[in-house]
Amino acid sequence: MDVGEQSVKFVEKQMDKNFSQIMSANIVEDMYWIETDIGARCVAKMFELNQNKNKLNNLFVLFPPFIPID
């Protein structure tokens, strides 16, 4: 399995297990990676399903560092 496949499986697992409550009430609007000293981290900007138009939506999910397996 290459690094790209590993990163997809890693994010899917995080979404299903560790962030399931957030993911069930929100939709991923945008997703990107940031580089850190301890590895790449995925960031997801969320969109609330029942969003009030007068309310700001500033929920971001910062996933744990992804460290690929050689």
C-alpha cells in the first residue's frame, strides 16, 4: 500500500471512530494537509447540516499526525 492509500485509510478511520459524532452532524466542506515537525496533519473545514444563516460556522477538525508505514 502506498502513502496515498495509507493516508486515505487513516483519515477514514479517524472520521469513523474518533470523530464520528462531529461527522454525523456536519459535512466536510474542505479538506487539506499541513506539514508539522511530527508528520502531516489533515484539517477538515466542516459545514453544519442545520446551519442558521445568522450564525458563523467555524468548525475545523484537526486530525492526529499521519506517519506513513514503510
